[in-house]
Amino acid sequence: MCCCDSVPHLNSPSTRHINGIERSAGLWQPLVVVSIFLILALRLFRQVSRYAVNIFFSDQWEFNNGTLFEKHSLWEMFRWQHGTHRQGLGALLSYFLEPHFRWNSRGEAFLAAAIVTAAALCALYLKVRLWGPVRLFDIAIPLIFLTPAQFESLWITPNFAHGPLPLLLIVLYCVALTRERAVTRYVVVLIVNFLAIYTGFGLLIGFITPVWLILEYYSRNPARRPATLVFIPLALSLASLGSFFAAYNIEPSVDCFSLLPHAPVTYVTFFLGMLAHNFGARGSQIISLPLGAGALAAMIFVLASFGKRFKEAKSYTPESLVPAVLVAYCLLFCAATAYGRSCLGSHLAFESRYTNYLALGIFGLYLHSLRGQRAGKIFAGLLLAMLLTGSLKTSPADQYQMERFHEVKANWRSCYLRIEDVEQCDQAAGFWIYRFPEPTDLKDKLEYLKQTKQNLYSDSQ
């Protein structure tokens, strides 16, 4: 029949031509995403090379007591408390790796950037596990994770435990949530959960894990699955969180902090300002507050959508769970930070050090947008447009801070290598290298670095 003649045979030249077009059409999108990824990663490493200076700065002189300036066991390093969090995996990473490059601060910065890049790769892998092959809109992922706005965490005061490692651990946590076999899922999640609780503000995932396990129990049929399969992981997750607070000291990072809530308007403006930060809206509340309110509404929608689906189906899928976990974590971080630091003023909501944690919430919004059809594509397009505006270029304010702190650190280092006088070098650099007033043990630490030829006294510059 003629109608059959119009259908090409599977092995005919015309069919091979059509399949070739489909493959090439499907290939160009991953190539664009990979190209953007490489360009943004190279930009980040280039900025590290340009602005990182080989000298400890600010809090590094303090939290390195646990790994460099004092002798402690590995467990003591892991549990080392710095401010409101512990050093965890960050301390162990420093202890085992940094002696190989003599605690060179430039090496630290490159390693921090490598951790963030690894987190971005894992995020791309997570998206593929949830929603299939890489598509053009996935350029949002490198824009989210490889933004220059995170400069403080990478090369001004690098601390693996505050920013880079929590970012990687939370993404790995979400990857673990997608494992199909229950036993494997519980074991991997509990391991990552434990490491995250002890590593910087990965701590906050410890409050989410028990909630997930409770939902996991209620989403299963007890007749088919023993309750202990969930109750044992639940008990272990609570034990992990409880162990964090053993011998824990309440150490507010700012003098103005009060346990009693006050000035609710300040909390709100600080909270909304944080949510607007990664989109480039910093400083002007006329822009940051509406944008932050929009981001908050979108995140609440993700949580409400997850709750509604779970209530109706008494179950969930990884595609709905993972975005809910990411935005819940982000909102917890914003709430905790606003509670602890808003007394300093709403302008500090735009601190660079918060960028990594906020990126997780934006990533959650992006993953959720992939659920829908037309509405989801519109939201994903809008999100991508805002990310292009906020992350593609280095903002003038960020550029100024990068150059300023590079100059301060370089001048202080050069001065101290010449005259070895802390006070005079503070004056020469126009800024102090530690905190003000500087503690008396700073000179002893500098002498130790000189004797051991480490950090600013190491051979490599």
C-alpha cells in the first residue's frame, strides 16, 4: 500500500538521517551547558589566582588552633567549635591536606574553589537523576553554584567548614535521597547527615532528617515493611543531632545578640535581603525587599506543594522531596542568621559568606520548576534571567571588595616580612589582619609560622 511506502524503514537512509538530526539536536544543549560550566569555573579559579594572598586572615588565626597551632586528636579537631558551629570535615581536610602545601593560603583558596566546583558537578548529576538529560535551561546550575559573589568564602577568609563543604555535603545528601533501595538510602543519608551536622552550618540538615524519616514511615505500608527499618535510622539521626550539643558552648558571634527576640521588622528585612542576595539585589531595599519576598513566596509554594501531594497520595517522589529539602534548608539558614545577626543592621544580610547556603534554596526552586509544563518553563526562564543578571558578571561592589582585601592582605604580608611588627603593619595596611583589638598570641603564632616556614613564610608565594 502507498501509505506504507511513506513510512521509512528503520534501517533506511532517510531514517538514519532523521535519527542523526535528533541526536545532534539533543547534543548541542549539553555542549552549551558544559561550555558555560567550564567558562564560569575557569573564571572562578582565575579570580582565586588574582586575588588570593598567602597569609591567614581574620578568623583563620582562631579556628586553625584546632589543627595547626595546637595539638589535638582527630576527634577533637572534628568537634572543634568555632562560634556557633563546629569545624567537622573541614578541620580533617585541613589537617591532612594543608601540610603538603605548607598551609599556603593560596592553596587553601584553590582547594575551596575546587570543592565548590565539585558541588556544582554533583548538582548537575542530581538534576539528571531526577529529570533526565542535560537541557539548555540547566545553565542555571553553574550560574547558581559558580557565582563570584561567594568570594569571601573562597579567598578572603577561606574556611572549608563554612560554605564550600556544607554546600557539597547538602547536594550529596540530596543525591542519597534518590537511591531506590531503602537500606542503601538510609545508610548513605545518615552518614552524610552526620558529617554535615558537624561541618559548619550543615548542622541545619540535622533538623530536617528526622522529619524526612517520619514522612518515610507514614508513606510506607507497615504490613509490607517493618517499622524498625525506619525507627532505627530515626533514632540514629536524633542521636547524631544530640551529640552535636554535647559539651557545646553558646558563643554568639556578635556582641549585640540577645536570646530574646526583638525588633521583628529588622528580622524580616534581614531575612528578605538574604533571599535577594544571589540575584544581585544588594543594598537598596526598594529592590531587595520585593525580590526577597518573591523568592520567599516561591519557596513556601514548593513546601506547600510537597505537603499537598504527600497528604493526597500518602507518598512522595524524589522529584518532589529534593526541592522541598533544599528550600527548607535555605529558609532555616536565613531564619537562624537573621535571628543571630540582624542586630548588626539589615545591610549585613548581603554578606558574601552566605552565598553558598542561599544557592541551595535557589537550586531547589530550579528543580521544582522542572515539574511543570508551561508554567514551570516560564518560571525556569524567569529564574534563569535573574541569575544571568545577578551571577554572570562580577558586580562593582564585589569587585571593589575583592581588590580592597587583596591590597590589605598583600600590604600587611609585605610589611610584616620586612619589619615583623603587628601594630605598624596594621597601620601600613589600613586594616588589622586578625580582629581588633588583636590578641597577644598573634605574635606567637606568627613566630611559629616563621620557625616552621609555613603560610606567609613558606617558599611558594
